Amino acid sequence: MDKKKNKRIVLTGGGTAGHVTPNIALLPALKRKGYDIHYIGSYTGIERGLIGLCGIPYYSISSGKLRRYFDLKNATDVFRIVKGLGDALTLLRRIKPNIVFSKGGFVVVPVVVAAKMLNIPVVIHESDITPGLANKLAMPFAKVVCTSFPETPDYVPKGIGVLTGSPIRASLLEGNAKKGLKICGFESLATKPILMIMGGSQGAVAINRNVFGALPRLLDQFHIIHLCGKGNANVAAQPGYASFEYVQEELPHLLAAADIVLSRAGSNTLFELLALSKPNLLIPLSLSASRGDQILNAASFERQGYSKVLKEDDLTENSLLESLTALYNEKDEYIKRMRINQQKDGVKKVIAEIERHVNH
């Protein structure tokens, strides 16, 4: 292989969709740049199915999880991580990439360490304001850490943090509002603003419970698109309300149709809403259910004027209705601030870092 003409890259990341979709967002640009693309993930993680749809080679390695709390599984998972390091070394010697791009999740740690041992440069992307444990372990082996939030470089090793924004799938920006209305069956109904509710791929119990409770009053003001998670679709079927367990190719069209959005505060979703200039109400996961990253993400977007935030501890049917009404009344101001944001082209900036550090 002529490395000057044909660049080979290994992408890695997994465990959640948030550690995979930014990698997928990079694929078209990497292909245009002439990269031969390979992916390393776990045997059973969500990344295996998502990458399987992309038409690039996928390789599995052993993967363990190091927990911040005492658990007997920590002892056995150490052996899985050591085996994963051996697996990664074998794969990287075979693939011979010019660079590794790592998105996060525990599967990346053996890959990043193996790359360092083989003198292969590593570029990491951190989505949240503060790095998760896997990225904290991986960062000392990286040439650069791309960050989504302006606050994040303060939390990474000095001199290697670069603000790039988050890679956004180009297809998400190509939605058609009329198609979205047709998918929901709203095209023949009286005109009302569209509220889209997103609870993540698994839905959100607290959000769903309060939405269902407030639904008659919400429907007085809005038509509602509800991504409600498995087992919850059609439990409140009625005109002006469309529910889906999970969507893929429909998502750009549904977002295009939405006037305002209610969402959790995962980083990828926030930057997708920012790229689309969609006014949003965020209900971040509470500390009892997370390490607090969504709370920090939401606070940053609220501080920058891109989002309204309702804490889960303060979530009631009444507070939900009041917050959504206020958001809709102020939507034009949110749209104005979101449209002047300069961090929307995350793909271009991340690709620039990959190109700057690739071994030729």
C-alpha cells in the first residue's frame, strides 16, 4: 500500500449509540478523503449492529468495564481488558492503520493502548463536558482530544484539547417537514405547533409518565411526536398524537417538522438540535441515574442561551406544561442565538485533526 495516497484509519467506540453515531457521521468525509476505513468494537455492543449497516469491515475484541464503585466484576473484567489488549494488538498489526480515531466507551481502551505501543497516532473525541472514565484512561495515549464543549479542554491533559464541536450526520440536515407531517398523519389536521418529545433510544420513564398525565392539556396547544421507547407506542393513541418506539430514517423528517423539542441532554442530541436550530427543553438524567454529565451538558447549553432546562427532580405535569409553553413563546429568541453558533461543522474540524496527525 502506498501510504501517501491510500490512508487507512481504524475507528473505535461503543457501548452506547452516543459512542457510535459520531463515528458514522465521519464516514462520508473520510471516504471522500480516500481513507480505507475499519472499525473495532465489542462482540455484543450496540456498535456491532449500527456499523454493520455502514458497509465497512468490523472486528470484535474482548471488552471489560472498570467501575468507579466496588464490584466483584471489576476483578474478572481486568482479564477481559488484558485479553482485549492482545486482540487489539493482533488486529492493528494486521490492519496496519495510519491513524486510530476513538469515540469512547470501554472497548476503546485496549485499542488506544495498543495503538500507542505500535506508534500509531490516536485522535480522541470527547462528547461531554467532563470525560468519562474510559476516555480518562485513554487520553494519555492520544495526540489530541477533540471536544464538543468549550469547557472541556480544562479537563483534559494540558496542550492536547481542541474545540471542534460534535460530528453531525449530514442526513440529519436533509429532513423534509412535509414528509414528517405525513409520517405522523398530521397533514390533514388543523394547524398547531409541533412538539417533538425524545427520551433516548430506550425512552424515559419519568418523562413519559408526566407527558401521558399532561397529554390532554398538551394537545390543546400542540400536535405531538413522541419517541417513547420500547413498549410505550400507541398507549395514548388519538388525533394529533403520534408515538414511535424508535426511528431511524424517519428522524430527519420528524425533526424538520418540529417547532420545539423536549429531550434528555445527551451531548450528541444537543449538538444535533443546535445544528438544526431547534428550540428545546432539556430534562437531564438525575445524579441518581448517571454520573451527572447530562446535568453539566444542559447547564452549558442553558448558559449559552440554546436551551431551557427543567431538572428531573422538579418535573411534574404542571411544570412540564409551563416550561414548554414558555419555550414556545420564546422560541424565536432561541432560534436567533442558535443560528449564530460557530461550532456546527464538527465533521470538518474533526477531519482536520485526523489529517493533521495521520502517519503518511
